[in-house]
Amino acid sequence: MLRHTFIHVPGIGLTTERRLWEAGILSWDDLDGSAAAGLPAGRRALLRAHCGRRLSPRDLAALLPAAQHWRLFPHFRHAAACLDIETNGAGPWAEEITAISLWDGSSLFCFVQGDNLEMFPETVERYEMLITYNGKCFDLPVIERQFGIRLEQLHLDLRFLLAHLGYKGGLKGCEKRFGLDRGELDGVDGYFAVLLWQEYLRSGNPRALETLLAYNVEDTVNLETLMVHAFNLNVAATPFADRYRLPLPVRPVHPYRADPLLVGRLKALLQN
């Protein structure tokens, strides 16, 4: 999709880009063909100057408007990971990460405070792109502050990509609109995850930790499906839908199971 992109060129917006496509200038290669012959010489030179073959996907990412970062996904999917964190809910400066899950489409990694959380920075380094929901405001700043690292990967934040498409209401609300069912974890939210961690610390109940990890993994795995939906909805509005439309991903076998009795007890506690 990136070689069909022209909105990184100064003075070229979405409307002008569409006019280029309608005129038969569908990719950078077409700038040297007959379809570009009708362009004013100055504009043709400008387009050629900014659509050179040496422009890498990472270079292009820095030039694209944030709402158009969906175009990057197919080019980095092989090196992308969906990411979600849980915390102890102690507030901005006392917040501690309790769990992190990473899902790259084939491998799932879970990191837990007091077990293997310190392995996260080394693992995340292998990826070139991170996909989150609201990670720009929450997950990534918390990670960088706690580990004292800088995450240099390209970042696709689904909160903003989906909102641009008209899908709002938080992660769970977006999931429901796309037909994703959380089963026994329906109605469980981030605060519930805090309670599960507190329950685990208080009682040592392994079912509390497993339920927390089941919730964390559900958040993370669903990001891939939402990302594919966001990409397909965006590409459907271009001339390239048939070429680039992506199939929905296959969900992995879930390694953790929520304890329905524990979930029910905590839900009842919250209602009282």
C-alpha cells in the first residue's frame, strides 16, 4: 500500500491523492509513465522527488499523518506485536506493572511481576512495530517509566485509528461492534484486573492470577483482529481493496482460563 501513497508529499492531501489515483497514477512507478504526462511539470517533479525508491517504510512512517498509519501495517506485520499491560492501579507516579502480554500472530509471551517481568525489554526489542489500544497515553509511557527504556518501534494506536473510522467506546465497546465475544470475561475491565491482582497478593490464589492473565491475553489477542478490521475498512475506500484486503486472523489457543466463580464473586462485590 505504501507505494500507492502520495500524501507524504508536501501539498498533497487525501483529496489530491484520490485525484491522482483517478487519473491513473496509482503508484510511484506511474510517475514515469504516460498517466503522469498531463500533470504540471512542477507537480510531477515534486512527486518524483518525494517518491523515490530509496524512501523506506520507516522513513515514510515519519511523514504520514497519524490517521493514515494503517497503511504501514502490511509492511511491518511480520515484525509487529500487539501489546497490553495491567497495573496495580496505584496512580500515575506509583503505578506498577503487574502483567504484560505480547502477541505477534504466532507467538504469545506473558510477563508477570515477581516472575519474569524483567525479561520484557529484551523480548520487545525484536519487534519493529507495536500495536496497542490507547497505548500512546497509557501502556507505552508506563512501560518506559518503569523499565527506564525508550520504545523506538513504530506504534499503531487503535484508539485513534478506530475513532477516525467512527468506532469509539473504549476497547470493549469496539470489540462488541466487531462481534468479538469475551465469554466468561464479558464485563471485566481494567479495574477488575486490579482487584484480581490484589486478590492474588492477599490470598496467593493461583486462580486469581490465571484469571488476570486470561483477561490480559484476551485484550492483546483481540488487538490483531481489530487492526485487521481497521486496515480493511480503510483500504476499502481506495482503488486497492481487492489487492490488499486481509483475512481475519486465526485466534491462538488460549493458555489461560478465567475462573467463573471468582469472576462472579468479584462482580458481586463491585455491585454492593
